[in-house]
Amino acid sequence: MATMGLTAIGNEWTVPELDELPDDGNRYELVDGMLLVTPPPLIPHQVAAHLLANLMEPTAPPDLLVVPGPAQVTHGDRTSLEPDLSVVRRSEIRDGLLTAPPVLVVEILSRSTRSKDLVLKRSVYAEIGIPSYWIVDTSEPSVLILELNGDEYAERARAVGTESATVANPMPLTFSPAQLQIDLG
């Protein structure tokens, strides 16, 4: 099933309206008032997010928290995204919600989210001002490390298979995309 975009009849969707949608397993997100509906992720997607979080947590500085997704990242009243993994400043969490953008968001590509993650979310995350954006592809396997340069992302590292990617921000980490997969037979 592909990502669907729906617009409320007669108006655009808002974050408060988004919060009223059912908890039916689908992921509901907003970009400039347009509702995006994505089916639940498959097991390899969830495993990759879990394994990456496990690699990140031991190296995260005490002021940062690795948050498995989805965690709501809002921008104004008409944009709300749910990255697969986020790294946030502990001081920027109030009443269970983020009060500022994460320092890193990670999206794990799937058939239903590939174009949205590569193009749409990349643009929105840059507009929000999120310093780092990582894109993981479990089918290749690969990882693309992007860092904000002005108002758009620039590639800082890329790794495929057993090649290693090394980053310094938001925490020091060296890993390979192959570490984010398990053999499911």
C-alpha cells in the first residue's frame, strides 16, 4: 500500500485535528496541512531502527536521548512528522513532548515511504532546521548521512553493505549498514 495524501474537505488539516485521528496502526503525518497516511512498517524496518538505537545509546552524551519512533516532530500548526528514530536534547522535552526540533532524525526506507523520505521529508526537515538527517535503506543495505548546510542538506558520509560510516555528531559512532539487519531466513 502506498502513502496516501488526503486533505480535509473545505480546509487543511492541523496538528490538533491530527491528534484526533484513530490509533489504528497507520502512521498519520502532516506536511503543510496535507495528511499523509502510511501503513505500519514491516519487521526489517523495525529491526533496523532498533539495532541502530542500540548502537547509538552507549555513545550518546548525557544531555542527549535516543528516541525510537515514532516521536512527533511539529513545525507550526500544519506540519507534524514522525521519524523512525530521533536524537533529542533532554532539556527540550516537556510533558512528554518535544519543545524544539531534534538534533538528528533517522528514516528507514520502505516501499511505501521511499519517495516521501528521500524528497519530501528531506526538504521539511531542512526547513525545520534539524542539523542531521540519516536515511537507512534495508533493501540495499545502505546509509546516507546528511548534515544541514545553510538551508539544505549536504552529504557527509555514505556506506553500503559492510562499509563503515563514521560520524562525530550528534555522538561519535562508526557502524555499517550490515549491522542494521538480521537474517530472517
